[in-house]
Amino acid sequence: MAKKDAIEQIEIEAPYELPEGWRWERLGNYISLLRGVSYKKEAAHSEKLKNDCLIMRGGNIVEGSINLESDNIYVDKSLVSENQLIKKNDIIIVTSTGSTKVIGRAGVSKNNYKDVAFGAFLTLARPNDLANKSYINHYFQSSLYRERIRQLASGVNINNIRTNYITETPIPLPPTLTEQQRIVNRIESMFAKLDQAQEKAQAVLDSFETRKAAILHKAFSGELTAKWCKENGISDDSWEEKTIGELYTINPKIKADDDIAASFIPMEKIEANAVNRFSFEVKKWGSIKKNHTQFKDGDVCFAKISPCFENGKAFIADGLKNGIGAGTTELIILRNADIDTHFTFYLVTDLSFVRGGCATYSGTVGQQRINMDYVRNYKVSLPTLPEQQEIVRILDTVLEKESRAKEAAGAVLYQIALLKKSILARAFRGKL
């Protein structure tokens, strides 16, 4: 069905039966749509100046609200009209994006702003006084609205929302403003309870990396195994400080028959912070070894480009075809058979190492690489092999529990999102 035909059919056929007294109306009767601010690339900057206005983009729009702390850019206020400044109850919609998941996402402003506007890939819907503004706001979070927009806006390369996709959208309306407000009160009462649970679950997710960093710091400072060392008669000064360059062979070369089968691992197949989870393609060694990073079973491999490096893309090579493999030049390989491989894996995913490496990036913005001198000269406090193995054992146990807590928190957030959708679906059917 063509998009135009889809609109016409939805106009004629009500999506579902409404309670007595309710009616289907066009959303365009209850909102005004405004275009975003257009500006040349050189007019935008990341630091706010005296006469600047923040320009919201897709990253500033979250489900149901706006985030003004997300990679902000600014332009001079002379480029912004009064109508384009964000006001309370304004609904800012992502109307152009490559993501089918994000297209149509709508955030609601809770305040009036004198210096916040929105960019050209966004559209602003400003509710009028013909309907309850909060009722309209909640409708933009409903599956009824989002699924229709997603269907109409889907394109080959990028998704775009035309004005009439929004204005012709059907909205179910109770007969009076009083009843609309009663429904809003009920929605918000139920949402308030869910928001409390959501806040706690989100706090668990947000603190995961902090907790992990603290655990790894204890591991690499000796605190994690202090009791074990005392019980096993290992001296406090048994740790040896050396650089990665002194401890490991970096990016070693491998000699093998060109006709032998080997594993090739594209960067996109590597999961973040996954010890051994990756998939590979089998190719002849001769076809992949040239200009590629080479590794074998037991090597620790990690990304050297952004954003893969800071996202923790790393793995321990294991289960390779004939024990050898290759990847793109975006990988760094560390090899030392005398050091526990899982100890090395935790080392290169430790935030202390990662954050320092991010500060050394060089190259173009789109393809920044960690400075290899940083890797070679990074100082490592190395315990004895038995203590390395004890550290790995403890980390495996503790971080597994942390990961389960993170996954549980994520599951709670997912269920809360489903519950909110269910509440809205019932609300807009008159069944709340």
C-alpha cells in the first residue's frame, strides 16, 4: 500500500471502536507544527557564547522528555525565531533519521526556555487550547502514534516524517476537557509509581561501570587478594612493575602455509567486554594475512580505534581454525604465554587503561587511533602467576554477579516500558 493510500484509509477507517461520546479527530486540529532552525555548519560551535542559543538535535530527545546535556551545540540567537524557542508542553519530534527505532520519538518540554531551540531534523508540535495539553503529550508516547509514524516514514536510506503524517494522524478524544484531565491524572498517578522503580533500576545500570572500575582498581592494586596473599605466605612486595612493551610481544607476526585454513574476525563481530564471545569467517591464510593483524589461540586482542576502544571491544583468541587468525588493522594483539590471558584481558578493559588511552587518540575525527607509545609505555604492576589466577577467579565471580544485576535492572526497565505502553493503550481506548 502506498503511503498516501495508507493515510487516506486511516482517515476513513477508525483504528478501533471508542466508548460512547468519544470521537476520532485529526491530530492536526489540536497542534501547530513548526520547522527547526537551519544553519550552516560553520555557524555552530560546542561552547556557549554570550548571545547563543542551544540547538537540540536527535540525541537530546528521549522518550517523553528532553535531555539538554547531550553533546550540545550552539548558534547565535539571530538565527532563531521567537516561535522556535522551546516552551512548556511543546513536543519535539525526531522527523529525520536513519533509525526506524528513533523515527517519531517525541520529547515533551516541562519548562519555558529563552535560549533553547531545535534543529532542522526535528519538528515541534505545539498543542493549542482545544484539548488538554497533557492528554496530547501522552498521546505522542503511545504505540498507536509511534507505530503509525514508523510505518509511514520508512525509507530506503533514511526515514523522514512529512507534515501530513502527523496532522492526519487519528487521535481518540473524550467528549470534555474534564474527562481528558481525569484520564491524564490517572495516567500520571500510575506512571509516578513506575517512575520510582525505574529510577532505582536505572541507578543500578548507571553505576555498573563505576562499580566495575572500583573492583578492577582493587584487583590491580593488590587489595582484592590481600587476604589470600596472607593466607598463602606471599609477600606484599612480590609485585613487579613493568611496561606493557616489556611484558608482551605486541602485534606479533605468524608464519603459516598460505593454503592453510584460518579464522578472520571483522571488528563488527566483536562484542564489548566479551572474554571469548565472537564469530569468525574461515578463509585461506594467504588471502587474509597481508595488511591484517595476526593472532593465535591464547592472544589477547583489543580495539585501537574509537569508539570501539572505549566501548571495551576485546577478546581472548580461542577456538580459531588451526589455532591462527587475523583481523583488521584496527586490533592490537598482546602475547605472553607466561601471563594469565584472562588477567591480561581484564587489564586492557580496565577503565584506568582505557581512559588514559582515549586521551592519546590521534588521526581524523572519524577514525581516531590510540597512540601505540601509550600502549607500549603503560605501566603494569604484575603479581606472581598464582596470584594472577586468584585475581581472575575473584573477578570472574564478582563481575558475573554485577553483570547479572545489570541484566536484571535492564529487564526491569524493559518491563516498565511495556507497562507504560499498556497503560497508554488502555487510556486511549477509554479502559483505564
